[in-house]
Amino acid sequence: MRPSADPADPADPADPADPADPDQHDKQLAGATAPESATLHHALAGTGGLDTLLRDLTDRAVLAVEGAEACSITVRRDGRLLTVAGTSGLPSGLDQRQYENGDGPCVRAADSDAEQHAPDLSQEDRWPTYAAYALSRGVRTVLAVPLAVDGETDAALNLYATTEGAFRGSRTVARAFAANASDAINAALRIERERASAGDVRTALLSRSVIDQAIGILMAQEHCTAQTALDTLRRVSQDANIKLRDLCGDLVARTTDGASDGAPGRASQRR
């Protein structure tokens, strides 16, 4: 069985979706890309997070790529390949068996950054062990397309079908979908990083606020300068092995709770 051609070669004769006419190929590719790109970016705008987006992408891939009956996304994290999302119709263990064997269309697409197409697993000789397992699960055809995901060394979009040759007419669409999926995932990753950074900033601002309140309380109680109050808080924090933020929060809470009876704060008691 002839291995699938490099996805960069639009004239692969094994794929009727890749016409010999370059102009016709460009029209097909543009037609597959433009509306799907808009759809994916719309999904990104309404997503509840990266995990939700990934699951949505697998569902959309099954709808977008003719012949696809199930889809998963493979990503390498901490040196291990993992399935980070999959459709409900994905047979159990289909990806995991490849990871355990260290080879298969999804593994090879992720590792080599080259598209892998097995139009008939009953005739497949590249991954005989995996092919036998997939056939036992009712899968006849596999198409694995690399994903260009920022910060991830290996990733692939994996499409499955129960009929022989299911993707011969839709590989161009699958490639276009994978390209747009990569863009959507990368945009989601950037949003996640920005949210994380914003969270760090909010935490820092909250910490600064409670420390400033504690300094003000100590200045009023001890009739000292802001610097002296801060030095006192730091010394108590070190002596008691308590984070400065937690110590100040405790002082503010104690002062607020004990305002009616004049209960002193912990920092004041420990000076």
C-alpha cells in the first residue's frame, strides 16, 4: 500500500479532492477555508474555555469533513501523547492503543508533522497491530492531519470512518479545517494566558490593598510612620513564619471584628 503523499503536494492522484488544475484547487481550498474560518472564530468568541473549544472543534470536524464519523485531537504534553478531546462516537481505546504501541497514523502525524492517510486499514501494512485493533472496533479508514499549536511540540487532528476510502474526496477540506482549527486553538491559548496574567495582577493588587490597610491600622494604633509599620509587619511575618499578605489580612479582619470592643490585632500584640 502506497503511503499518503505529503500534504503540501496538492496533486496527489490518490485524492480526487486535489485536482490537477491549480486554479480549481485554489478555489476549492478557499471555499473550504473562508466559511469554516468564520465559524471557528465565532465558536471561539463564545467558548467557555480551551477544553470546551477543543470538544467543539472535534464535533465541527465531523460535520465539516465529508465521510468523517468520529474525531479526536492528539497533543504531546510532558513528553506523552494524550487525547485532549474527542467526539462521543469515538471508539474506546482507538487513540490509546497507538500511544501504547508508539506508532500509528495519529502518532506519526503528530511526530513527523506530515499528514497520514490510511484509506483501507484491511490493506494497511505500516501499522499492522494497530490496523487489526481498529478494524476490530469497526474503523476502516483513518486520516490524521498535523495541527500547528503554539507551545505544543506535536499535535494532530484525527478523523475516523467505518467505510473504505471515506476521505478520498475530502482531504482538502480536512487540511483547511485543521489549519483554521490551529488558528482557533492558538487564539484560545493566548486568551487563557492573558486571563492567567490578569489573575496574577488581580491577586497582586488585592495583596497590596490588604497590606496597605494593615499598615494604616498599625500606624493608628502605634502612632508610627508607614515605613515603621511595614517593617514591624515584616518582622512579625518572618518570626511567625506567616506570609505577609495573610498576616495583614488577619490584622484587618481582627480589627474590623473587634472594632466595637477595642480588641488589638495580632501584629500589635506580637511587637
